[in-house]
Amino acid sequence: MKNTNSVVLFFCLVGYAMGIFVPNTVFAGCIGTYYAKEFANGEEGVVTSYSLWTFSKFGSVVSVSSSEPTVPFGGAQGNWKRIGANKIESKTFDFSGPTPNPSYPNVARIEAVFKFKEDCSGTVLGQSKINVISCPVAEGPLCTSGFPVVTDKPIELIRVSGR
């Protein structure tokens, strides 16, 4: 009985250690930092801004956009999850600048869907899009009464670091 408990404890410890030190196999090859071209609504040929997106192996994402000085939101952080064979969905959040009362800004929610190429060198243009919704800070970033700032904006990620 003592040996059985020792074997079970050993496998539990090995499983726990692998969960910490071995990357998640879901899109493990796509983990890293990407340089993004953001296109005008419906016009894939017109770049309106650039951004950096970093996807971690534990499901977190950080992004920052070159449009930060001209729009009321900027760098954002959140999470990502798998939604298909080659797709991930991301939600990131950022305080979106002062409203009439600068102590209570809005919250920007950036929702993105990325369809990755099989080798994770980037995403499929036209099938990767972002939406930005601005919410009152009192309702939080998952509000239902927010207003859309960006709708179905095409985005293309190009891998610059990672596996």
C-alpha cells in the first residue's frame, strides 16, 4: 500500500511540474510576439496603424498600438483561447482616456479573432479582425451598453519572435 501511494504521489508531482514547465500544446508554436498591420474598415490595402501583440503560453496577451497618441486608448492586456483548429479569440482591456470627469475614464474592450497559418508565421488576412468597444467604467469592460469604436477591422499579424 505504501508503494502504491508513493507511485501516485510521484505521478502527481511529475504532472504538476509538466504543467508548469512544458508549454501548452494548443498553439504552442504560435506563442510569441507579432507585428501587426491594422487596416481601414473593409479596406485591406490601406494600413491605418501598427501594433505589437504578445501571446504567452499560459493564455495571456498584451498589445500596444501605434494609434495610441490619436485615439483615447492604447496598450491593453487580457487573454486568449482556442476557438477552432487554427483560430484563437482574444479579449484585451484598457482604460480609454478621460471622459468629462477625468477621474473616471471609459474602459476599452478589444475583441479579436485571429486565424493563424499552419506554420504560425502569421495570420490569414481577411479572416483576422478586431473590434473595439468603449464601456462606461462604472459598468466594467464586459458592459452591454458600450458603443463600438472599431468594427470588423482587418488585421494581419507577422511573427517577429517566438518559437
